[in-house]
Amino acid sequence: MPIREKISSIKQAIVYLGESETRKLIAILTTGVLAFDKPKELIRVAIWRARFCEILISSVDHKQAESAFLTGLFSLLDAVLDQPMDVILDQLPLSKDIEAALRGTKDTPITIVLRAVKLYESGSWYNTTRGANKLGISYEAMADAYSHALDWVEAYDKNE
């Protein structure tokens, strides 16, 4: 079945793939994460990034929340699959905004959010603040979003 629209949300991905293919994708990703040489922390960081991106973009443009979540979740696919991100992205039918953010090629709101999340993660406070300011987000809002995302991941871990 040819793709008529680029995928920009989890719902679209599931509808496009169908239940059977979605299960396969989840199994492949889970296998990659559960492989003996892959630490559990890798998937925790991907989930944390997904939620952090979603919270941050929601204060700027709520319509991009699902795309931001997917971007954060996919931001570590290169490490999960042991392939360069460019190779992975060439094989996935993602929307231009998600692809641009993952490649870091264009300054879209999602790209700026993902970059700010990565900077926050690395402790680059000055650059984090600059990135947040580009979107009109205060550093305090970033800290709150970080805390909420961390709580969300901890709740996920408890349900695992």
C-alpha cells in the first residue's frame, strides 16, 4: 500500500502499519533494547526524551505534541539499532518535521525542542536556556517539564 501522507503521529504509524506489522515493529525494537549488550537505561532515556519533548512543544504548539513525542522516542534509534541515524531515516516514512529534527538539518520548533532536551540532558545550562528562549519557554518551565517527564518515566517503570 503506497503512503499518501508522511507519518507524523503514533496513531498514523499504527494505522499505516496495521496491528500485525505494529506488533512486529514493537518486537524488533524490544529485541534491540533487550539485547544483552543494550542497557535498559537506553530505553528509559528515549521515553524520557519523548515525554520531555511532548511537554515542551505543547506550550508552543499543541498540534505538534505527538510528532514531538515520536521525535524524542526515535532520537536514540541509532543506538538501539546500531546503525547510523541517516541510514535508519532513509528507511522510515516520517514527516519532514520529524526527519529534520532527527537529522538536525532545519530549525523547526521540534528540532529546537529536541536540541534543548539534549542540551538539558548534558547539563549545558546556558545553551539550554538559549534554545528554550527561541521558543519562548523559560528555564523554569524547562525545569518543570523535566520533572514531569521524569515522574512519567518513573511511573512507566513501576508498571513495567
